[in-house]
Amino acid sequence: MSHYVQGQNEDVLKIVGRAVLTLHLHGETLSSDKVSSMIACYAEEEPVNDDEHQRLYALAIQMLS
């Protein structure tokens, strides 16, 4: 596995982990819909010109569906 792909996978897992942790800390029950919604919120906060991060957020959401 190339370092680029491995790095991408790690970044996607960090995004999902951040969403799960945030929901857990707020006492929310976990579901793929809630985690996807949280990730979408993070994506909206990113600068629009950051295509790589937007793509990673899209991959994370796709992984949960």
C-alpha cells in the first residue's frame, strides 16, 4: 500500500473518529446518519478552496452509507 493511500485512510478515520467522539461527548446515541451529519458540518467549516479536505470528508460520508 502506498504511503499516500495509507495517509488518506488515516485521515478519513480521524474524521470519522472526531465525529464519533463529538457525538459521544454530547451524550448522543451513535448512528451512521448522525455521524455523517456531523462530518457534513465539519466539511462546511473547511475553507471552500481546500479540495483535498473536501474530498476526504466526502469519502468519510460515503464510507458510512
